[in-house]
Amino acid sequence: MSHKSDIEIAREAAKRPIQEIGAKLGIGAEDLLPYGHDKAKVSQPFIDSLAGRPDGKLILVTAINPTPAGEGKTTTTVGLGDGLNRIGKKAAICIREASLGPCFGMKGGAAGGGYAQVVPMEEMNLHFTGDFHAITSAHNLLAAMIDNHIYWGNALGIDQRRVVWRRVMDMNDRALRDIVTSLGGVPNGFPRQTGFDITVASEVMAILCLASDLADLERRLGDIIVAYTRDKAPITCRDIGADGAMAVLLKDAIQPNLVQTLENNPAFVHGGPFANIAHGCNSVMATKTALKLADYVVTEAGFGADLGAEKFMNIKCRKAGIAPSAVVVVATVRAMKMNGGVAKADLGAENVEAVKAGCPNLGRHIENVKSFGVPVVVAINHFSGDTEAEIAAVEEYVAGLGSEAVLCKHWALGSEGTEELARRVVALAESGQAEFEPLYPDDMGLFEKIETIAKRIYRADSVVADAKVLSQLREWEAAGFGSLPVCMAKTQYSFTTDPTVRGAPEGFPIPIREVRLSAGAGFVVAICGEIMTMPGLPSAPAAESIRLNADGFVEGLF
Amino acid sequence: MSHKSDIEIAREAAKRPIQEIGAKLGIGAEDLLPYGHDKAKVSQPFIDSLAGRPDGKLILVTAINPTPAGEGKTTTTVGLGDGLNRIGKKAAICIREASLGPCFGMKGGAAGGGYAQVVPMEEMNLHFTGDFHAITSAHNLLAAMIDNHIYWGNALGIDQRRVVWRRVMDMNDRALRDIVTSLGGVPNGFPRQTGFDITVASEVMAILCLASDLADLERRLGDIIVAYTRDKAPITCRDIGADGAMAVLLKDAIQPNLVQTLENNPAFVHGGPFANIAHGCNSVMATKTALKLADYVVTEAGFGADLGAEKFMNIKCRKAGIAPSAVVVVATVRAMKMNGGVAKADLGAENVEAVKAGCPNLGRHIENVKSFGVPVVVAINHFSGDTEAEIAAVEEYVAGLGSEAVLCKHWALGSEGTEELARRVVALAESGQAEFEPLYPDDMGLFEKIETIAKRIYRADSVVADAKVLSQLREWEAAGFGSLPVCMAKTQYSFTTDPTVRGAPEGFPIPIREVRLSAGAGFVVAICGEIMTMPGLPSAPAAESIRLNADGFVEGLF
């Protein structure tokens, strides 16, 4: 059992040159675009050459509703990938990139933990291969071109009050949430109120992650609705003429990034859309490329299964034409206890009854995932304080639902700790049980799609929306957007819209505060409650203690 | 004679793997951090290992005042580098990186032209190795932390009216020049008026380009003055606690980028500070690294010699402890004609008298450069329409000043066209004539430094500044900043502050509109006239025609 910190373990990693990692998947050195010696992009021509190959099996890792106890979803994704390689399968993992801005607020983004990590950790929390910077540039070029169009005569007749395209920055900067631009007179344009979101909230990010290739990316960029005329006719990015230049800015960013786990297994880390106003999954390009190269691809979705897995199934899989062969739901004894009413400070004491009381949250997620037609296995991510009786309680509960829970010790042991999980995943995937089907058909009405998710996944008894929201949805249906899937923006901490309600509640209302159309990404966002798209820094930001030490290592980032 | 466009020539380049280019300078593959196969950063430990080596000879390429006819300074820098290699010298070139934002307005930034170019051209005009994005992030982190400090209680007592640190974006976006932030009530902070500059105008850019190493970078970042208290006491970046995290964001960006010329010779392309409110030279790190690795290092400075060479000598050389062994002043027959009063439309016709009438502009620059104690050679950058009589007129004029003008055909012929220039430069550099001395001593008063530049370089008869400017300069002297050099922000088109006055005027006033302190970069900026730090896009921005073609090439960027 190690007592080293994640960053200490990451720094001691025996990294192999990225060309060796690529070779494990049959990618030649000439088909990798290196960024330093331990990161590379997989070249587009090579990806294009894979088209005729069969796909490997896709495994989704999702989780219970997150609690302050931590569930370890990314850690389990990495651990399972290593475990599959350990038992002789050619496996790769696919996860999201970290956002730079929040690293300077609270803490760096995780790429696993303990002995189940992806490296190079520091670079992945800083600029990495520049994808997010490219997205920021593309997004802001469009914004500059909109104001420039208005400045030079506004031939498209944009209603300056109805410009819906804001700007983005990969930074936690509350001062930019709500601003007035173009002050200073004639040379600076027409003043209007707007603001900045954080880059991961950009529709360009969602588009990059859903695009099937560069041509599809450019088409989707063109479809973005940026403003409306006084008659409420939409103005698109294509009308502004920015789609081509944005695609140029994104031509490298769309190529998936390859790095490695601590055990030198291949990991694709690509894209990072918000899991609330967007779908929260790594890129389709990375997932599909990995499926062509590996027999098993382990990926994850943001937040708990009610949000993350639901969007993975109904948005990403539906749109990309892919389907999971098995799903791993991550749970911890500690999180079950918190769902059972135990406070974080009291998690150290054995409490089997609380574990049992919290299990229905897990049960609900298992049931939901199965409703998509895919087999489920539960991974109990082991913490050193878990007692045998507590673990047994989870195992028994899951067995009662006709599934299996496997204790995993990858945090402490690496792939040795996920051997059993890997074997169980292989058995499920090979069983042919999976008959994936999305929750709702394309041709269901937009409001009915929201209702279906709310009632069948969250177990709400009603969806509450005022007439403005309903008429907006009907307008979009009339305009040809009715076949889009719905992207729910809801708290991740509860099945309800109240983050304090744990467990498995039933029979509550889901209020829809606002709906937004992401015509380029290809979904309608339904916002339930407050959604923050530009975070702020805390009173003592992490940045104050981040610096390079005398050895050239980054201190304070984690 | 080629009729291919620059981009066509660049695409046909027979590029060698960047490791081969590094090997020419003795840089091992392990000491290069590759970015793709044709770009790399030179690793910091390798640079540190060079400390004891002797320096090669530094050659500065500067020019007459730019005219719409084009003088070809970067092209000549590249051509001379190739020419030196051709005659058997181990030579490298050092130039600046291009800014992304302006590429979407008028045209892409040049990296030479014809058969004297640096490649990969497209990448160098897009994200390149991410240096400018890193500078943008570091700059804006400091901005976010300043507003965050005020938000959480303002323990430092910052006067919100006196926050002088703006934000930056690498984009031409006039709407961001003048904005009000923090609207929307309590959670978003205290509203105040501020704005964005383009990234190249950031003091962080100037600091990156003047820093001798990472420790010096962090110290200079800490010294940045970001705001003042009500009592006008300065608040620094160090007070805000952002210096360490900013250095972390810049730890890769500070490492020089290595690329290659069309003739596969090494080119360092690193940093790109504004040539008006900053000093307009590539980084000290790149120049010093190149000097350790090559026998000849050819570099350039922004704008004409009155601004670029003056700042190169008085700021960069003084601060970095380097000195040029010879200076090349680039002129063209066409530009001489324009200085002699010919309109651009009439440049096609032979006009020897106009050439002669325009030569005093060149003569003034030659005289100015010689006043720094360094020998000069003039490079006549050949255009196909130049006549023998016109060329002879320039040669005779320069000979009359005791210098030599060499006709160069690198645009059409590559290094074959600069063989003679290269031999002449070697002869001058080996002659030991250079006895470099800055124009003024550190301990001269700040206003006297401005006067010295204005009178001895521009040939003004007076410097006009109101009492506020004078008292500001005296305050800075009292606060210990009196020993800093002065960075002049003046139009590049004329020795005067009126861009329409060509030739070699004398006896005019230089008005100082404003002075600014760049305490981190280490200079006082004297602003003569209007200086635009955030450009706008034109009515038909280049971005509208930029896109990827069916072959995956970028169209419209150049």
C-alpha cells in the first residue's frame, strides 16, 4: 500500500517514448505527430486509412451520483484499461482533457489516481497539445467577426440585442461573466451587453467532440446559430463566413491525442465538453479511432449515470453509430454510506446499515443503464478503511438485482487490482447480451424527450415548464430541429434538481428554466436550475501556491 | 525566375526532419522537444549546458523606413542565413513568431518570401508551438487574480480606478478595446472600465523576450506593476501572488523554437513583441542559444532602423550583454523611389532621379547605425523591375558614405542570390571594426534619454511633453526606475511622428503624449502619437476566404 501522492507517483512513472505506445496499437512513428517525447496526435491520413477495419468492443465506465467522498470514475477507467491489457487483451482507454482555468482555482484536473493514472500529468493539466487554446481561438474569431459584421454595415440585419454568441476564455474569471463591449465611440463599434464563458462550455468544444471528421466539423461549425434578426430569423456562423477559418484553426485539434498509463498502455485523451450544457464525453474521433485499433476500448462519461451515461447513450452513441458492449458502474463503500445519511467526517467508522441504506442510489443507476439494453457490472473502488462487512453489503445488494459487484484495488495495486473486473467485463462483452437502444426515438417531440428522460431516468412524476419554453420548443420543431436529442443540464448530485437530495427519490417535479439550441453540436439543451458557465476563483486561489521548484518541477498544481 | 507564390514554394519545400536540422547545430534528438516532425523546442537543460561555450558573431538585419513598396527585411534575414551556410559558415537565423489574430484580418504574417523562406509556413501562421497562447493564459490569469483579490476583500487596497493591467487576446477584435466588466451584481464583482489588447502587446510577451532564463522570467513577472492604491503606491504581480503560476504557464514557451529555411538551414523563431510599445525583437533566449551553437547568427529588428535597430541596440543588446559584429541595412530601389516622391502606381517606370532623391532616407539610417560603433553593409533586395541605372544610383550613393551596397537576389535564387552579401558580412564581422556602444548611459535621466534618441536618431530639434509627463518621469526616477532604457512608440513610416513625411527630414518637434512603465520588461515607454494596441478587422476580413481545400491544404491564409 503506497502512501505517495498522485503527483509523486506520476513523476516516478517509467514512461516509454510515445512511438512505443503507438506501436502497441499498430500506429507507425510517421503517423504520430509528437508533442515532446510523451504526447502525440494521431494523424488524420492514418485515421482515414482505418475505415474498413472492424471495431473493437466499447466499455463505458459510469458511476453513482458523485458525493464528496469521491467515487473514482476516471481512476477505474484507467485501472480497467490496464487490467484488460494485463489479462492479454489489446485495450485502450479514452478520456477527456482537463480544463486549464480551474487548475488555478481549486485543484488540477484528475487523470486518475494512485497507481491508475495517465501521464504526463503536469502537461495534461497545463497546455497539453493546445486543443483548448485552438477552440478558444476559433470561438473568439467568430465573435470578433459578428461584431465586425455589424460594425461594417450589418448587411445581414443582425438584431444587436439578439446576439447569442458570447466569447470564451479558459480561465476562472467572474469579472467577464457579464460585460458591456464596444465602448469608446465610433471606432470601437456599437456597445452591447454580452460576456465570456469558460472554454469547455463553448459549443465549438461540443462540436469538436461530436464531429466524425474535419468536413463534418466544418459543416457543424457553419450550422451554429449566432444571432437573430429583428424578425427572429436565425443568423448562422456560415452566414458570417467564419466556418472555414474556424475549421482551419481546429485542423490539428481534431486529431486525437495519445498518451500512456503508468503501465505504458495507450490512452486517448481528447476533448472535454461540459457535462451540463453539453454532453460530457471525450471525442467521437478518439473513440472511433481507438475502436479501430484496439479490441477493447474503455471510456467514461461525465458526472453520474443519470446525466453522463444517459447523454453518452442518447447523444454520443446515437449520433456516432456506436454502442457499448458492457457498462461498469463505479461505486464506493464511502459514497454508499453518504447516500445512507452519514456525514463526511464520520466516514471512518464501520456502518453497514448506512451502506445498505445508501445502496438504492446505486440500484437505480444499474436499473437505468440496463434499460438501454446493455449488461452492467459494478466496480467497488476500494478505500483502505472499507470493512469486509461493508463490502459484502454492497455485493449482496447488487447480486439481488441480478448483477455482480467486483472489488477493485487499482488505486493501490494498478492492474493487479482490476484483473477480476477485467475478466468479468470481457465475459459480459463476449456474451452478446448487449442490444443497445437509445431511450427515445429521433421523431419524438422535444418536450416529450425531456419528459421521457425525467420520468424514466430521474423518476420524476412531472416536468414543469412555462409557456415560453414550450412555445420555443415548438418553434424549433417547426424549424426542423425536432429530431435532435435533448441535453439535460441538471445538478449531478441528485436525481432531482435539489443537490442535497441523495439516495433514490421518486415522484418529484423537474422544472425546465430555459432551453437553448446548439444547432451545430446537434442538441437542444434543457436547463433545470442554475448553471454556471464561467466559474470564479476562490478567496485563496491555488495559483498563489503554484510555482516551479528548484528542480524544475511544478509545485502546488495538485 | 519563379512565378510561384510564396505559399506554393513553401508547400514544395523538401523539409528535413527537425532532428536533422538540430544535428547541424550539434543538438541531439533527446534535447529537442518535437512538435510534429518539422518543429521543435530546444530543451532548457541543453541550453543550460552551453553556458561555457564561446559566442558566434551576431549580425543584425534592419531596414529603411517601411513603404508600401515593401523592403523585404525578413526575406533578406533568411536569405543571408542561407548565403552564409552556402559559403561554408555554420549560420543560424533568429526571427520573431507571427501573431495569429492579424492573419484573419489582412494577411498572414511573413516568414520571408520567394526562395528565402522559413517553413512550415502554415503552422507558423496558426498556433505554431503554442507560445502566444501560453502568454495569453499567463497574462489573463494575472488579470483574473487582480479582480478576484478585489472581490474577496481587497486586502492590498487596490484603487479600482487605477488597475492598469488589462486583458489580452490573440485576435483583432475592436469590440474588446474598451469594456465594462463585472456587471450583474454581487456575485460578479465590482464593475470597472477596462479592455483587451492584442497578445503581442502584452508586457508578458516583452518579458518572455528579454528574460535570460526561467528564474529571471519569474522575477520580471513579479515586478510587473498591475495597479496603484489610492495613495498611488504600486501593486505588483508579486503582491497578487501570480508570478509563480504565470512562470509555470510559460515554462515551455520560454524554450526557443527550431524550424528550418527552404534550404534546410536552422532557424530559431521565438517571441514576437510589438515594435511600438515594446522592443520588437525575437527572444534573448533564442539569440543567445543560437550564438552558442552557430558561428554566425543573423537576426532582425522590427520596423525601420530608427525604431527597430535603436531598440535592438539600446534595449536588447544592453540588457542581454550581446553586440552585433555587423549590421545589414535593407533597401530596395522601389522604396527609394517612393521616398523620392513616386506614387506606388508609378513604380514600374525607371526613374533614376527619384531613386537619388530618396536615398537620403537610407543614408540617415546608415549614419545612425554607424553611430552605435558597428560597421554597415547595405543589401539591395532585388525586384525584377529594377533597372541597372537605378541600382547603380543606390550603389553610388552608399559608396559616397564610405559603405558598400550589395545587390541580392535571394527572393528568386535563394542562397545563390546572397553569396556576395554573405562574403561581405563575413569580411566586416571578421574585421574587428565593431566597437558597440549604446546611445546613452543607464544613468542618464529618463527625459534626457528620450531627447537623445529624438535628436540623434530622428534628428528632431525638440521634444515636447506637458508637465504631467515630466513629473511622471521624475516620480519613476525617484522610485528607482531611472536607470531603465526608453522604448519609443512612434510611427514606423517616418523619422517624424507624421507617417506621410518620407525622406530624411530635420528640425521637427517630437511630442510625447504619454509615458508608461513596464517594470517587468524593464523599460519606460514613451508614446508619440496614437498607438493602437488592439487592431480591428477590415470590412472583408481574410477569414471569410480562409478554409481547408479538398487536399487538406489551407486556402486564403496568405
